Amino acid sequence: MARDPALSGRRPRLTMRKRIIRRVLMVVPLALLAMISARMGWLDQAADQITFRHANWFDDTALVEHFRTVVTHNGMTDTRGDCLLFIVNGSDPPDAVRFDVMEKHSGHCPGPKGTLPKLFTLKIDRLGQTAQTDWGSPGQFHALPR
């Protein structure tokens, strides 16, 4: 005598075809979501939000990575983040530093090879944890665009 699965409380057995279809219907949208979020830069921004802390204002490497994400995602430059070069001004006091943001033209970065055009300067106040830029107005510093 065969039991009805609905009456016994057990789920009916799934065929191999139904299992494959369920997995494909789950994996394909997740893969598309991951690709879209990586392409839009959402993963970079999320990683920056998670990893950048207040103590990192005194670490030049962490600042460069943070502002590489900021300037590429707020429209200050169309250049990819890996084609930007941040040059630290070594004559600044330790609590305030300036970064010249340059555009690399070597390797896989487009443009005339061997040139480093300056895009703008970032002025960082480490104690106040603020940043200003002269983007769009060379020599006149203002708050970073959001």
C-alpha cells in the first residue's frame, strides 16, 4: 500500500531534473548580482566601509586605498583606480599631508606611455579627519564632493 506523502508529513522525492533546475535558478541570479555589484563598484565601497577605521588616518597606505575608492566613485575622475598614482608630499608636517593624484600611462593604463599628468591634490588633516581637494579649481581647496 503506497502512502500519500502529503498525509505522512514527508516531502515527495525530487527528481534529478528538478534539483538541477532549482540550483540553476538560485545560482544564476546570485552570479548576476555579484557581477553587477562588482561592475558598479559596490563591492569596493563596501570593503572600504568595513576596513577603513579612524586609526587609518595616520597610515598613508590605508589613506591612499581609501581615497582611491572615494575619487573613483564620486565622479572626480573616470580613470580606473589601479591607474591612479598618489604621491605623498614629504615636506608636510606629520598631522597634515598632501597627496598629488596622478594618472598613470603605463602597462595596461591607457594614454601616452611614460606620462604622469596631475589630476588634482588632496589635502588631508589627520587630526581633524577631514580631506579637501583642489579638483576643478587648482590651488583653491574645498571639501571633497560626495
